Amino acid sequence: MTTAEIYEIIGYAGSLLVAVSLTMKSILKLRIYNLIGALLFTVYGILIGAYPVLAVNGFITIVNIYYLIDLFNTHEKFDLIEIISKNDGLLQKFVETYNEDIRKFFPKFNSGLLSELKCIMIFRNLIPTGFLLYKLTEPNTAFIEVDYVTPDYRDLKNGKFLFINESDFFKTNGIKKVITQSYHSSHKKYLLNVGFVENNGAYSLEIT
């Protein structure tokens, strides 16, 4: 492989990553992919002596780094609200808006479960970002039917808040262990990153 071909690969890789970044619903992922793409373009500009390419993408790289630092350092206020009324307007509207995406991750979900299961909603800076549907299956154990987070907030923070920072919610309700199943690869990855342990296709977490 010639030097020119290597340079071309770097340029094409940068183009691809920048293009892919524009398809990301998550702002965090968009920034990360765009950063890597712009960084590759910066290197490409240096290698071929294209200083306008270097200048523009160097600037984009700096901007992405700045906003990523800001994203990681921004303090967010989380709230957990237990939904008592199954006809709660906010919950109904939330489910209606994200129904298709919810079913992608939880194919067994249907609106009837809202009246059958216990429900809590998660808020970040007063914005509803997810909800949990669960039922008590045996003493001190809860089975989670749905643990949904909206696309813009899939960064593990909801899960860590719910299962780690706010574990007192489960303890207060006598829950010492939560169990769930997963039907989507990214959801499985999320569960493992939060601390769930896989065993024969089921995922469990001890509440501490």
C-alpha cells in the first residue's frame, strides 16, 4: 500500500465518521463521532498539506472537545416520581410519543401494562427521560418489564441514578434484588455497564 493510499484511507475514514455523527440521536455520541472524524480530517490536512482543511477541522475538533467537557461537567438534577394513577396524563403522553421506540427495546410492551404494573418515571432537570415498569415476583424481588430511556439521554446516568444513587427507593419498598430480560444488544450492554449480572439469559442486580 502506497503512502498516497494511506492518506486517502484517513480522509475517507474522517468523512465517514463525520457523516455517521449526523445520524446520531444522542448529543454525546454525535460529539464523540464528530470529534474523531474532524481529528482524522485534521491529520489528513497536515499529511497532504491542505491547510484550509487543517484549519477548519482543527477548529471543529477544538469546539467538540469544549462541548464534550461541558457535557461531562454539567451538573444535572435527577428526580424519581412514583406514578400512582394509571391514567396519569404525563405518562400516557410519554408512552404515546415514544411507543414505537419502546417496543423496539421491549417487544412485549403494550399500554395495558401501565394499569397492571408498578411504575416510576425519571426526570433530569425536570425533563421526563425514562420510565420503569416492574412487578413484585417473590419476597424482596422485583421483575422489571420495561426500563426505557429516551434516545437523547442514553448515557447510563438514568440507570446509575435509579439503581445506585436512588437504591433507597427499592429498599423502602422491601426490594433487595431486581431481575429483568433483554431483547436488544444495546440494552444488554447498558445492563452490564450499570452492574447487572447475566445468568442463563436473565439479568439480575443486588440492591445495596
